[in-house]
Amino acid sequence: MILVISSMTLKSPVRQRLYRKAFTFAIMVGLSLLLGIGLGTSQTHSVEAQSEIPTAALTQTSGNPYGMVDPIDDQQLAGYQTYLNQCATCHVALPAAVLPTQTWQALIADSAHYGIALPPIANFDQRLILSYLQAYSRPNRDRRAIPYRLSRSAYFQALHPQVSLPQPLTLSSCVGCHLGASEQNYIGAADQNYSGAAE
């Protein structure tokens, strides 16, 4: 294109500006495409290389590879992994469906997590986590206050019909019934605490 432009006689300044703009635009589009392809490829490899999803979460369990309420979409794997890295290091990482979206939004943004001072989560990581949690939780549409405890969550109660839950209900209670909860496998429950209702 440079040779074509240089071989032409560009007498009018308007014509020269048009050719310069077209040439600049073509270069910018080309660079954008190259950078976009390169970044997309590097992010895919980066997520795969850093993946530390628990092995039980990746094994087939009752047709659901994650043992969660919903299988994790490929577009949400980075958010799911970041959620596990940020939350499952201190306690059982709950499935997103047990709390409303508004609860998750408040919990991720709050550095005083249930009274415990936590180091702030980087904005990018917060967005990844919230994207995952919003995709797999439901908004609180009723007029009741937004629950910050499992025992007050209508969604948690709906997922556990006819189940006598331990009191007080804590995150460690999950492992008492769902033996694979620490590995993100919530399918089934221990017989002694499970009344037979489908979860």
C-alpha cells in the first residue's frame, strides 16, 4: 500500500489527508487484530496453566462434572477458580445458588468479612468472582431483607427441603452432611443427616 500511495501523485491536500487517514486506520485495525488474538490466546493458556480446581470438582459425579447445583460454563471457569482461591482457603466455598446475588455482591466488596479483616481483593479478581456468582445465583426479589446467613436464605432452605439442619448452621455444617463439600462436591449427603429428599 505504501508503494501505491508513494507512486501516485497526490496533488490535493484533501486527498493526501484521506490517504493518511485510511492508511492509519488500516494499521490500527491490523494491530488491534494481532493484539486481540495474542491476548486471547495468552489468557486461555494462562487460565489453564493456573487452574487449581479441586480434582473432585473435575471428576464425573452423577453426570455433573462439578458436583455443584449447576455445571460451570467454560466462560465462568476463571471466576470460579478465583472464587475458590479467595474463599475456599479459609472455609468451604458455598455454591452460588445458596445465597441471593445481592448477598454475594455485598460479601465480595466487604473487607470486614463477618467481622474478620481481610486483605482487599483486587478489582479484576472481584469482577471475575462476581461474574461467576451472578451467573449462578438468583436475585432476591421478595421484600424481605437480604440474608447474610445461610439459615436466613430462602434459596438455601429451598435446596434443603425436609432436611433437619444442625443448629447453629455454619459453613462447617456443610461437611457434616455433604462429605465432599471441601472438594466442591455437594451431590448427595451422609445418610445419618439426610431425610431422603432430593437436594
